[in-house]
Amino acid sequence: MKPVRTRFAPSPTGYLHIGGARTALFSWAYARRHGGTFILRIEDTDVARSTPEAVQAILDGMQWLGLEHDEGPFYQMQRMERYKEVIQQMLANGSAYYCYTTREELDALRAEQEAKKEKPRYDGRWRPEAGKTLPAAPADIPPVVRFKNPKDGVVAWDDQVKGRIEFANGELDDLIIARADGTPTYNFCVCVDDWDMGITHVIRGDDHVNNTPRQINILAALGAEVPTYAHLSMILGDDGAKLSKRHGAVSVMQYDEDGFLPEAVINYLARLGWSHGDEEVFSRQQFVEWFDLDHITASAAQFNTEKLLWLNQHYMKLTPPAELTARVKGILAARGVDTSAGPDLEKAVVLYVDRSNTLNVLADAVEVFYSHVTPNPELLAQHLSAEALPALADFVAGLATVAWETPAISALVKEVIGKHGLKMPKLAMPLRIILTGTAQAPSVDALVEMIGRDHVVTALSKHL
Ligand code: GLU
């Protein structure tokens, strides 16, 4: 078996979107699984749409996901001489030819074919054939170069996702591989790159299925070994429509901004069209050990935001508290919230992590402890009943001397409600509202302990 070499070959025309990230992940994982090499290639020949910012967005996204490449990034724009050299070789060996058909002639040809209800296609007028006499080359027309696609037979491959796919060669035009200005075209560059880079497995989106027969024919003409292909089905949004910008966070870095952990996104993407039995939660290492092309589903995968949130919460809980705290501290700092005055941030993070499914939600929850909380007066009036006020006063008095630990505070809460004959929420709800501004908060004993004696006593006393 040849050593595995895979590549991710994005066009830098936007950000790294979730579909591209999944393609990158599968290509990366396949290389890692087989001790192979993962190559990053930037397909930037569409100069009108490619930007340095988009290149950077791809590099950032890959880095954030931890999909490190072993070779590259190679930029197609830096390989122009190589493409031109291969075109010359193909012209010399007869696998490509100059075509002088003008735009007007092509338009006329198309009109004629459409009138006859035929599929518009190049008619091969400049294609050299044994015994055929070509017109004299016009000196004033810069020619394009066309690939001499085989005329007969079929071109087929065993797609690792979709099964056997066949195209009749008769259906394929003689593809333009160099424009009149000499620049090579997209499908051609991909072939030269896959060949030069020794790619053994091409894992990419199924929007490329129609390019594959052309690429296989060109690779064969070059004498290159044809790689194994795996075309991944598209990703649908939560609503079943093709995933697009409409669905919100489709850029990988948007997930970072929204408070997702890369490990959660990786685990999530791994299950987007691939499975290992019923396994839903697994580490990157485990994924690499399990990953194969046989268990990629041919049908479209559907995005499920709830599941991603669930995984994110899982990975947040697994993250060491100190690390989680550093992340939350960063988020709060970016919002201008100083966490040095107030309770210990790590304690707050630990108390709220179970209730938060993103880092941002966690930051939102703990932010109140470092900014001035004004309980909603209506909400407070609704929950702080006249009968609870004396209990609240007793509680505040008890806080002055209670041992500052959750079980002792819990005992104090119980003692106070027992003495006043109240049910727990009668005291707990106003406490939560006063201390956090909302009624959705963790158990009051832990909350009070985390906030600290002075802060709690001051805040509660204001309402007596
Ligand atoms: N540059 C192509 C794209 O972004 C990928 C080409 C390929 O993987 O062969 O869709």
C-alpha cells in the first residue's frame, strides 16, 4: 500500500464554512488514521474572488480546529509556471491542442445546436485526428488550449461514498485547459496539483462529482496514477434546506465567537455524515482511530444545533475549571467587565457550568457578580412576600456568624424556613432575585457561599 496523502484544497473566497471544515476534518483524519500526510492547498486562481483575508480566515479556522497540515500551504497562483510547462508537454505529445474558434463562432455553434434541440458543446473543429486536415491557424487569433478527451468508452471510478460512478466519454467536451491569455483553468490545475503532490485520496464535496471524470481523463493523459475519490454529500441546515448563510453561524470562526469549544465542533462535525455504531461522544484521537471511508453516508447530513449545544456543554464540563475560567475571564474582559473585584471567578464558573451550553452563556451568567445587579422590582415584589421578610432578616443575622461553607449555609436556610413555617421557594426565590437579578440560579446555599459573606449581607440588607 502506498503511503496515504490527502489534501484540503479550499478556494479562498470567503471564510472557512462548516462544510469546508468537515471536508478538511475527514481528509485530515484519513491521513492521520493511516500515518499519512495531510496537505493544504489554496486554490486561488479565481483572482477576482480570492482575497488574502479569506486565506487568513482558512488558516485561522484550521488552526482553531487543530487540523494541522504536514505540507503546504501551496498556492496555485505560485505554481503558474508549472501548469504552463505541463500544457506545453501535452501540446507536444498530442493530448492537448490549440483551438482558434472565436467567441462569435462558438455563439453561432450554440445557436445552431439549440435550434436542433441538441446539447450545446464544442464540435471538435480544431481537434486533430488521423487523416483529418485542420484549417490553417489564423495568425491574429490567440488560441485556447483544449484537452483531447477520449471520444469513446466510459470513464468510471469507485467512489468511496457514492459507489461506482460512470460517465460516457461522448458526453464530455474537449475541456479548455488554458485560456487565450495562457492562464490555466481550474480543473486542469487540480489535476497537475494532485499529480505533483502525490495525492492518493481525494476527499471533497459532491459538488465536484461532475469534474471528476474530466480530471480522471486528464490524469490518465498525464500518465499520473488516478487517486481514490470520496465525494461527501452536502450538509443541510436544521430546517432541511441546503446549509447557507441564512442559517446563521456557518463560518467556523463564528462558532469560536459564539462560545463553542473546538473539541465540541470537531466531535460534532465528525458525526455529520459519518458514524461508528451509535457512538456520539468521542475524542479526536478516538475519531482518528475509528475513521474510515466505508461509514460515510451517501445521503445528505442534517445540521442539528441542539446536538452541537449539547456536545459543547459536555466538553465544557470536561474542561479543567482553571482553563474554563481563563476563557470566561477573556470574554468578560472583552466586554469591559473587571473580574478582580467580586467573588472568585473560578467558583462562579464551577457553579454555573452545568447550566451553560456555551462559554458566552456562562459568561452572561457570571457577569452579574462583577457588575451592579439591580433586581427587577416587579419580579422581586412578586416573590418577596410580607411573610418572607422576617425570615430574610433572620437569615441575614445568621449569616454574620455561620461557618462559610455550603453545608452550614444550607443548614441555616433550613433552620430559618423551619422557624417561620415557610416552604423553600418563599425564601430561596427572593434570595436568587436579589443576588443575581433573575430567578434562574443555582441552589441558594452554593450561590451565597460563592458570592461571599460581605457582598451577600450588603445586598440582602438593602431589602429589609
Ligand atoms: N477548490 C475547491 C473548492 O473549494 C475544491 C477542489 C477539490 O477539492 O478538488 O470547492
